Amino acid sequence: MTSRVPGERRRRRPTRSGVLLSEDLIVETALRLIGQHGPEALSVRRLGTALGCDPSALYRYFHDTDDLVLAIADRIIGDAMAGFVPGSDWVASLREMALRVRAGYLAHPRAAAMASYRVTRRANEIRAVDTGIGLLLSAGFEPARAARLYLAFIDTVLSHAATEAAFQALPGQQREADRRAWQEVYADLDPRSYPALTAARDGLPRMAESSFEEAVELLLEALAARAPGGRGARSRGGQGVGSRRGQEPRGPGAEGAGGPGAEGAGGRGVRGHLGD
């Protein structure tokens, strides 16, 4: 990870607790705090306490909280994409990218909300975007079109992954109440007032499940249909790309809402100052 703060400002001595500070250690500690206490835990005071250092030492590594948030988002991307090697089937490779992003967000559900709409401008994100656009170029799309279609792809993936991660970050009681609502509330409505819901009653319990599979597969179908080379070497057409909400996702393992220390590959951001 490349620091945004000049190297000469980095700490050269251990903290009072004997820990040698580094960008990686600060990011890992921030992810742990967010995972345990939520995004509001990201403050210079809490980080300093957790690291056993003077809070001002963090400024040697990050200009402000926003700089740290971007590093967190980039770490999530890097962890999710670690070991990924695109194959000859560009559709299958995009499917795997989607799986990995989703799993990365579910591993850090509370941090995902901070990361999904950011542009990190760091190495992991740059590699991921280059890989995604490269896959679409290999499908025969013109460069400008490939970039635009990658944006549509990653925005869809990030939106669904962030929504699922936000649901996962809810307290268990709230998650269960939301799931039950589709069976208990929506299944017992007046058919004269809600004819469409009545007609779809048998399918309503599945509304509690993740739509990640269907959304990504629909998008991949559309991309394959528009590709200059047609569907190409698509070897796994029709297979799902995710798992149902509440089940173990495929890809890098998720730790759940309460586990230790989630981006972003696209979007907009706001500036912040290291809070105290």
C-alpha cells in the first residue's frame, strides 16, 4: 500500500505499547473497530487508544479520516481480489469478480457502507478496474464502450453487495423480523386491495432472499448478448453467481457483522477530518 503522506513523516520508533506503527496496522485496527462498534468508531482518539499511541501519530500516515476511509476501501478490494486470475471466458471471469466483491463486503458489513461509493485511487482499485475493463475489451467492445459497460457492471455489483452487507450488519432480531414480514404481513393482505401481491403470494417468501444472483446474471446475459463476438466461450451460462441471504457466500469467507474489520471501485465521496 502506498502512503499518501511523505515517508519522512512516518514513525520510526515503536509506540508506548511496543507496537511499530504502519499503514497496514492502522487500517487493520480501523476495520476491527468498525466491525465491533460501527463507522462511528473511526476517530483518531479511539484509534490511538487501540494502537497504544498518541493520536497525532496517525497524521504521519493519513492526512485525515477521509484518507483512511479510502485506504480501508482499497484494502477490502485487495482482499477480495487476492489470487484472482482472469480466465479465457470473460463472462465467467466477470462473474467471479462479482462473487469476490460481494464476499469482501460481507466480510466487513459495517465498513462496506463507507466504502461502496468511494473512488480509492489506490493500487488495488486500479488493478481491479483495469482487469474489469480488460475483460470487456477481450469480448470485443471498443475501449470507450468497455469502460462505460464496466461502470454499469461494477455499480450493479457494488449496489447489491452493499445492500446485502447493510442487511447483514443489522442486529439479528431486526434481520429476522424483516425476513418474517414477507410471510406474516405480505401473505395476509386483502386480495381486493392488493391483487398483484395476492397472485404472487406463493413467491413472496423468497423476497427475503438476496437478489444478487439474479441481478448479476441478468447483467451478464445482457453483456454477452451485446458483445461483438456474441456469447463467446461462455462455459457456465445460467449458473447463479451468489448465495441466498443468510447462507454462506461463495468466494472469500465472510465474518459477519460482529467480526473484525469493506469498496470502492466507483462512485463519489466527501472529505473529512480525523475526528476526535
